[in-house]
Amino acid sequence: MVLVQAIISGINIFYKLAKHDGMNTMIMVAYRYIFAAAAMAPLALILEWNSRPRMTWMVFFQGFFSGLFGASLGQNLFAESLALTSATYVSAIANLVPAMTFILAIIMRVEKLAIQTSGGKAKVLGVILSISGAMVLTFYKGIELKIWTTRINLLSDGGKVAAPQHTSRNQGLGAIMAAASSLSAAIWLIIQARMSKVYPLYSGTFLMCACGAVQCVVYAMSRERDWSEWRLGWNIRLLTVIYTAVVGTGVMVSLMAWVSMVRGPIFVSSFFPLWLIMVAVASSLLLDEKLYLGSVIGAVPIIIGLYAVLWGKGKEMKKTAQLDGSKSIRGSGLRDGDLGTSSIDVTHLSPGAIVPTED
């Protein structure tokens, strides 16, 4: 999941560069999912030819809404928010994803919250800390930190459009779009968690990308009638499309779907705060965005909150495994007397432990 957040940070940078080159954000997102669907199709056909179940209406609708919230709606809102404000600011708003996912997962009963247990309390505390850190980063700037001077600004020259002014109006509209994109991402994580349990990994990713591509193309063509805007060249536009499609969608979505299936959507969303820290560093190094004290102070509770959620999730999974082990032993028909004169609590045996037997 750390790799996933690094990939998302790269998407932020490439989106900003392509927008600076004059690329239409709607067309950018449409090309992303066209290329992603083309990249995932061979993997789904070859690797899951024998394991893929029959397509049902339920799976199709899951793929359609996964494409809607994870691709067409969510990514168009995300790309537009990046065009209106800084990458660091958008990433800060995106830290609402863990809280939104947490609430939706509980409401939709995808995950259970045992607030009376230490694991449940740690998860709640971790989410609160992460949100608090994101709010500090968003609303408190502090002094500018001049830790490094790279003299690199990839947005300074060669752009076909002027860099957007981060006015209060643009910042406010960008914040609303970023928040809506975060809600869309939270809904997508819930859908993806359900879909990954009934449909193979690569096939599910292809279905999402294909549905998202159709939706994005229809939306972009309804808004942009100038065909010259769809032209790609050997430039940053093509590089952005390839990276966001192959790495930022094919690889990233497959990883997120697999982790969501194994650990749940809350576990996946808990890593989103790392994205904020990575973008803050990358933007200050490559885009000449200023790094402020508030970013550093806000990063501390974000990291602590992340580890609290991971610790809580680990405690819950360990307890679940112990309960499952106890149930399987009781279901096998064994009794305490069958194991010898004294009973042994097998759920607390460590790997490699020696069980005493009767001579």
C-alpha cells in the first residue's frame, strides 16, 4: 500500500504537468481509462481464462458503478480540483477518505466495529488522528521551511497555459471538488471490496476500466467538440496518459483490489495520509510549491494515526483467527479428555511449540 500511495503521488505530478501543457482534463481522464482497459484486457483473458466465472447482472452493475465512482466521476473531480489549487492542498482534503470509508463500511456492514475492544478503539483513534493532522496541514501554514533548494520548477517554462492563481475562490471550489472526489473514492473502495470477492482480480479491474472509459468518453465528447484537443504527441501528454493508465490504474487498482479483498477497505484507505506527505515533498522538489511548518506538524498525527489503524486491524485479525481456530477444533468433535489428562489451549500455542503427549 505504500507503493500505491507513491503511484498516486506520481499521478498528481503528471496531472499538473499535462494540465500546464494545455491538455483538457476530461480528455486526459478519458484516455487514461481507454489505455488502462487495453492494458488489462490481455491479462484478464490469459491469466484468468479458466478461473473467471460467468458474468452476471450483479457483477456488471458492480463494474459499472466501480467505473463511475472510481473512474469517471471521481477522477474528473480530482483532476479539476488539481487544476484549481495546489497538489498538496488537494492531497490534504483527500485525507477525508479514511474517515468516509470507515463510516460507510460500518453503515453498509462491510466491516464491524468492536468499540469495546482495544483493536476497535485503536482504529477509531487512528482515524481521528489522521483527520486532525490533515486539518492542521490544511488550515495552518506557519513559517516557510527552506530545507532544500533544487531550483527545479517543471511548471515554469514551456507551458501553453498559465499556471492557475490559487485565489480564495479557486481554493474553495477546488476544496469542494476534492471533497466530492474523496467521497467518490470511499464509495468505490466499498464497491471494490464486494466485487473482488465474487470476480477475479484482473477481470474485475478490466471491467471497471472498460465501464469507466465509456463513461469518460461520453462525458468528454459532450463537453469538448474540438477534435484537435484529442490529439496526442510525443510529449508530456502521452507520457501522462501511459503512466496514469498502466501504472496509475492497471497496477494500482489491482493492488488495491487485492488488499481490499484480504484486509478490507478500511485498511486500504488508512494509507491515504501517506499520499499527502509524499506529495508535499515531491511538489516542493519538482513544482516549486512552498513547504510550510504546518505540513510537518500535520504529518506527525497522520503517521501516528496510520500506525494506530494498522495495529488495531492486526489485533482484530489475530482475534478472529483465534476464534476460527477454536471453532474448528470444537467442530471436529474432540474433547478435553481426547487430548490427555489435561486440556491444552491450542489457540495460544506458538508456531513450533511442542505438545506434551501421554506415554
